[in-house]
Amino acid sequence: MRKIACAAAGLLMGVGGTAMAQSAAPVGQQVPANVAQLAPAVDALFRRFQEQSHVPGLTWGIVANGQLAYVNHAGVQELKAKRPVNPETLFRIASMSKAFTALAVLKLRDEGKLSLDALAETYVPEMRNWRYPTADAPRIRVRDLLSHTGGFVTDDPWGDRQQPLPEAEFSRMIAAGVPFTRTPGTAMEYSNFGYALLGRIVTNVSGVNYSQYIQREIMRPLGMNSTGYEVRDAPQQRRAIGYRWENGAWAEEPTMPHGAFGAMGGVQTSANDYARWVAFLLSAWPPRGGAEAGPVRRATVRELAQGLNFVQVARRPGASGEGACPQAAAYAMGFRVAQDCDFGLTLAHGGGYPGYGSYLLLLPEYGVGIFALTNRTYAGPTAPVWDTAVALRQGGKLTPRALPVSAALASTYRAAGAMYSAGSLAPGRQLLAMNFLMDRSTENWSREFARLKTDVGECRTDAPITATGALAGRFTWSCDKGEIQGNLLLAPTHTPGIQALRLNPVPRQ
């Protein structure tokens, strides 16, 4: 088949750009307001991916400061009329749908209609007669389904083809039980079947069909009016038709209607609509006061990042992975969560499906989300999404949010500087916690200050402190012969005092 020519156009959005739902990120957060300078490099990443992966069409976007800051696209949404992809083109996002399912479960929990620690069979009676793999196996909880610890086997190829399964047939499947691959609660193993069970729980607990509940309670309040589960309800001219690449040519995948497995991967959305979802998720960070603006509480959204204890060491995807620090990663609720040396907390998930591939990366500490949607089977754009994050960071477009410095931290930090300058604890004695002088005497602190001044000399102690919490912070003092890298930790008392002061000298070489 003839190679498709790219039809791409960029769109930069500022504050007056694409209108988001009332879930914008907090005012004043430090995020890139303009990525125009990096647009050519970012576009090159996705176009290279398109060519190498034989993708007919794709779209990619960057959400920042509560807005779709950048969106672009390439290729076509279907091969016959060759309609080009645009920000309103509808793609199925496969397993990126799981986050909607997880948040729906948490919302029902908030409403007092279910418990995460309740047995799943409480809400799905067909599970009550299941035979478990070992005599000491715990029965599956709702929480186990959310985090893929129910003991089911990985079922990506099989589960993807169950999308249109009728509800009645799914009920019979549940009642018959499924074979376990391991005892529940002993390891994380990805299960589409488990998320289909969560969809049934949403239906049974809410009293309305799963897809209707998600659209009514989450999607429509966010203004995601083009997003849904039943692809036949969408305008045909807007749909990205799904293809697979085999034998050197594209073949159209069958369009699967919505069914019982929709909770694991059935969402269809556009770049413009999906950006509203991404902005809403990011708006949950940082924790703060103020009225709730979204359909689900901010604290509840942040629960999506709470993984269980099955942590793995993982390599960062993309070109930088080989040289980057390994990540500590776990599956949380609808997201894979990792701590990354450069980006801090990350939430990510891919979507692989007959005819489609997609990926989302959230950087909550920066207020930035990056996503890409394609119409080729299992063509997950994981690498270019991560490479875009690296490009933003290297290009100076990512600035982490700074925690506010509390009054207690500011006053005790000033006292720490005064004590160092004086060479004694006298200037800050009234701000010491009860343990401080029990851990090191006044005389030994005077000796310590003298030793530090011998190593690095007098220091300028007016440098700002970086808060790591309301009661802790780190700082660096520039000194005559080097610097001091310090940490300040306050006690959890009503008048917080200094429980620990650590000063590490770094002499100039």
C-alpha cells in the first residue's frame, strides 16, 4: 500500500485557548506557558514514531496550566477518503479507559455506596461460589481488582477481543468462575477481566449501566461531550478507523461495539476532549484549600496514585531510559505510578487495542500531562511521549512547583542561620525542641560550629530555604571556602521547634 503523506498542523493555546471545564489547575503554578520553541523537536519525535511504526494517523498533545497548551497531528483517520487527523478526530484509547473506571469506583466509595475493602462478591453475587487456588487464599476485595492483585492471568490479547461481550454472557462467565494463575493478594498481574468486574460493580452499585454512569457523572461535567463508549453513536466522519499492519500493508480491524468489557478499554475520545480529562486529573495537585470544582474531590483523584506494595524497579521508557536512574514503579488504581529521578511522581498508562494504541504521562509535580493517540493495533506511543517530557525538561519548560514555606519553618530557619553566625545556640535557644540538647550538648554544638567554620568559613545564611513539607526543608549556604548543604526538621508540636539541624560542609576544591 502507498505510504501515507503527513497532514499536520500545530496549535498553540494560551490562557484564551481551548476552554477547559471548571477544573483548571491552581493559580500561579509553575508550568510551561508556551512550548512553541520546542514544537519542531516534539513533532519530529512523533512523526518518526509514525513512520517507524507504520501508523496511519495520530495526534499528540501537551496539557499545562489547565489548558491544552499544544496539540498537533499527522496522517489520516481513515485510508479510503484520506481525511486528515485533527484535534476533533475520535480515537479509541483502550486501557487508558481504566482510569475512568477506577475513579468511578472511588466516587461511589465517597458516596458511601461501596467499600474498597469489601469483598467483590458483595456487589457481584455471581462470584460467591468461586473456588480459590489455595486453602488459605483470601477472597478478592474491590481494592484487589483496582490494583490487579486478584490472582488472574495477564489477558491482554484475549481480553481485548472481549470488548463486545453481552452482559448476560458475562454474567454466565462470572458464575462459572475463571482459573486463577496465582493466589490473590500475592503479586500484581495485569487483568482486563478484573476491570470488567469493576465495571459490573459500578453498574450494580449505581443502578445504571456502567457507561451511562461514567458519562453522566464524570465525562459530561468535564465538558467531554464527544467522549463515550458506543462508537456507533459517533459521527462516522470524525472517527479514526482502526488498522493493523501485516504483510507490508494495512488491514482494517473490525469495529467492536460496546459491551461488558468496556470498563477495561472502551472509551472513544478526541484530543480536545481528552485534554479536559488530563487537566482535571492534574488539578488535584497540589493539595490546597478552596472550593472543589470538579465532579470528584481532589483528594479522591490523588488516590489514583496510591500503589500497593508490589514495587518493581523499572527502566524509564524512551531514548533517555538507558542512562536515567531506574524507577521505583507499582500499579496503583488505573495508573502505573513511579518515582523518577528527574520528574518525581509520575502517573502513566498505555492503551493497546485492535486498531489503536495510546499513551498518557502525568507529571503532577509540574502540572503537565502529555498524551498521544493512534489508529494502529498496539502502536503504543510510549517512547515519544516520554521523550517529549525529557525535551521539555532539557529545554527549561518544566519548573517544579515550590511548596510554600510555613511561618514556623521560616522563623526557625532564620534562627538556624543566626546560631551559625554567632557560633552558639544562644540566638535560637527558645526555638529548640525538647530533644535537641539531649541529642547533642550546647558545648558540642559550639565545637561543631567552630569546626564547620574552619572547613568552609563564614557563610551567607540568607539564602532561601526549600520546603519539603510544612515542618521540614533543605538549604544551601554559600561560604568563604565552600558551601554548607543543610536540612532543618521541626518537631510535631503546637509550637514547632527544631528537632534536628544537619549541616554538611562542602569545601571548595
